[in-house]
Amino acid sequence: MDTHALQHRSIRRFKPVAIDYRALETVAQATSSSEFLQSFTMIRVTTPRLRAAIAAISGSQVLAQPNGELFIFVVDTARAIRLTAAGSDLHTLTNWNAFLAGAFDATLAAQNVLVSAERAGLGGVLLGSILNDPQQMIDLLRLPRYTFPLLGLIVGVPAEAPAAKPRLPQSLVVSENAYPAPDDAAMARYDDVVAAYYAGRGDAARQSSFTSLVQRHLGADQKHRDEIGQILRQQGFVLD
């Protein structure tokens, strides 16, 4: 078993040390790809003003610091569409299957980069919070039609060593041949484990269980995320 995969921690503070970002870009392209269409693009953000604008969208404190390399992973069928003949029916490059394939490609590439970075002694955190305002991200990155910004990733030399967050019991996540049966007792025990984890986080301690996290999410401010479907259509994806 690859024990590196079990050592994952979300790192949000980095040392002011340069890293080999080109090696990470190469790793991203080595990722598995749906139908070998390679339907993603990886954008490295280097301009402080652009990074600040993305930080404002994200609301994440990790982007408020200058350290760490920031990448944005984009669903991209525009590149393939440019290779089609004039007047071609673009359905298979703009439908749900095409979008999901691009989302898989982009997500797998981001995860591959993060795992590779962690094996090299680096750390990072994925940033789904760039979707707080997808249209502004599209405008900031000058993304063409048939693309969509999916997630961000910041990677660098860790300046912290947080404890690992306890994961759900395997009995609730992993099963054979059918969906796992609900197990209220296992969930109750997990709630206690999560509550103990949050209570022991020093200055960041708080009272929270997994169940309370889920319930709080119901009332969370979704920013502009309810507009994602409309924005995808504006970008040329046919999702009806």
C-alpha cells in the first residue's frame, strides 16, 4: 500500500520557497483522460493582481498570502472543437457527457498534481471556492466559449503540520455489490470522533460534529453557485 496517500493533510500556509512548478505541470498531463480527449486546461496564476482578485472570489485565507503556486483547472472542450470541420454537429463535445468527461479530466489532473507534490515533501489544498463566482473567474482568466473553471489548487513548501481529519467509517462508504446499509450507530460514533478532533484544534477549536456540519451546509451562502447551470449554457454546454 502507498502510505503517502494516507498522509494527506490540507496545507494552507506555505514557506517563501520556490518549487519546481514545471514538474507539476508535466504530472498533470500524465493523468488518465476520458477517451483521450484531454479535456482540461491548467492555468498557473502568477500576477499578484489576478491572484488577489481570485482570493476575493474564493474568500480563502490561503490565497491572501503570497507563497505557494496557484493553479486553476478548467474543463476545456474548446480545444477539441477548434479541430472540427466548419458546420460540424458539436453535440458530442458540448453535452452532459462531454462536460462530465472534462470535469473528470480536470479533477483527476488536480489530484494527480497534489499527490505527486505530497510525495515530494510539498503540500497543498484544493480550492472549490473559486466557484463562488464562476462568471467572474471566466472573465478574469479570459476563458473562451466551451470552457469552465472547475477548481483551484495551491501547492508549496508547508509552513504548518495540521492533524489529519478523521474520515467516515469505511462501513458507511465502502461496500460490495450494492449501496451500503445505513448505520446510525457508526455515524453516532463518528460524530463523537469529529467533535473530539475539532475540540482539540487549539486556537481554532470549535464545537462541531459531522452531522452538524451537514446541517449547517443546508443554510450556507452559495454565493453565485446557483448560477452555474445558466453559466454553463452561456459557455456553450447543452445540458438539457
